[in-house]
Amino acid sequence: MNPKEIMLFLSLVLLFACNTKSPLSYLDPGPAPETATTFAKGEISTLGIREGNVVLSPDGQLLLYISVDNISGPQIYQRRFQKGQWSTAKRVSFSDQGENYEPFFSQDGKSVYFVSNRSTGKQWNGRIWQVERQGQAWGEPKMLDIPVETDKGLWFPSVTRDGLVYFGAYLDKPENYGKSDIYSFNPTNGEISNLSPLNTEFEEWDPFIAPDESYMIFASDRTGGFGAVDHYISFKAEGAWGIPVNMGPKINSSAYDVAAKVTPDQRFILFDRPLKEDQDVYWIKADLIEELRAQQ
């Protein structure tokens, strides 16, 4: 292909992607908003029940999310997209011991990372596990061998194309800048790194890393925000993380805004907003990311 043919091909691919109906539209007819609104009322977000941590598989055929009750705590549920409709919710087989939450698909969609306290027994204080997809079934989960103190919980795994794992934690080692910080773990050499340019004396957690590591979205209660906890974004340039910026009132509110994840097609941001005894999932167009990048 010559350069003109390549540009035409890429333009057609982009046009097709933008006009293809997302499987999420079968749960919420949308269109996705410019300012965050509740996602899939009555389908995912239901009154009086705490739901969250929604993640869509790269092939768009499987949706995972958590539902929380007073007996079993948070557990992971799945819905399958087949023949133009979503199946009813079913608890996944690996959500069978302790509390299970914060699922994240590997970039190839062949496995899921999640947090479980089955090994610690501490409420909302688990370790990161990985489970393989076996057709429409699941294998046995295995805990990632991340060398941290045994009494420390790890939260909200997010994984790059190269397999680097990002997570939130309150560790003593390698270092800590305040409360919860954001760390990365390289499973190849076992190295854990504190992302010091992003961390402060306040809480930083719930990292979402772009597949190519070009940006990171995370939650923080640092001062100067719109509410109790806001979403922030940092863009990477020449291998260095830029100063995090508040993502603004389109996605943040006077409440807690946490757990943002960008869908695999890069079209939507899904996140959680806990309100008293209820918690719903919200969504917004991912165009906001490029708007913020342009301001840097």
C-alpha cells in the first residue's frame, strides 16, 4: 500500500468503528453522554443495590461487574452477548470463596485479573488473582506472586499489553508517599515500583492504565477537587508521567467518583459513584480524554 491507500484504509476502519453499534447500547440505548449519567438503569444499575466495577471483554461478548449484598459482600457476575441480546446475570464460578471484586480483562481477552480476600480473610482487603477463560467456562484462579507484606491488601489491577500490572496499595516497601499509592509490578523480573510522580500525601487508588501506557486515570481525595474523591488523569510523554490533572465536572461530582475504566474500543468511560446505601455505574464518552490531552 502507498501512503494514500494506508490513510484511506485507516479512515475507513475508524469510520466503521465509530458507526458500529456497541454491545453496551443493548443495555443502555444511549447515546453515551458528554456529561456522566447513570448507565443501564434497571439492567446493571438498580435502585437499592450496590453495583460497580463494570468491564467489557475486548471482543465485546462478555461483561463482568460486581454486586454487593450484606451476606456475601462483593461478588463478580457475568452477562454474555449473544444474537443481539445480553443474557441474565450469573455469578462467575471463580467468585466462590470470600469477597471478589475489581475484575479486569487482559488485553488479549484470554484471562481476567481480579481481587479476592480468600487468602487474607480481611474485608475489602485482598490480593490480585488471575483466571483463564476456557471457552465459555473458567479455569482455577491463581494468586499473582507479588512480593509485598502478607498483611497488605492490593486493589484494582489494570494490565498493559506487555503484561505490566498496575494497582493501588498502602505498602511500607518499596515506599509510600502518604496513604494509598499507585504501584506497578513487572511479572518478568518481580520488580515493584512506586509511581512517585502521581502519588501524594493523600489517597491515590483505582488506576486504569491505557493499553499502550500513554495515559493513566486514577481516583484521589487530594485537595482542590469537586467532591470527596475525584478522577484524575496523567499523560506520559517521552517516558515520563505528566502532572495529574483533575478530569473536571463532566465526570466528577460532589460525591465519590471512583473506579474508572475505558472500554476496549476506547469509546466510553465507565465508573462507580457510591451514594449512601446505593451505588450505581455511570458512563461518559471517552472523548473527554482527548479534550484533556489537547489542553496539556
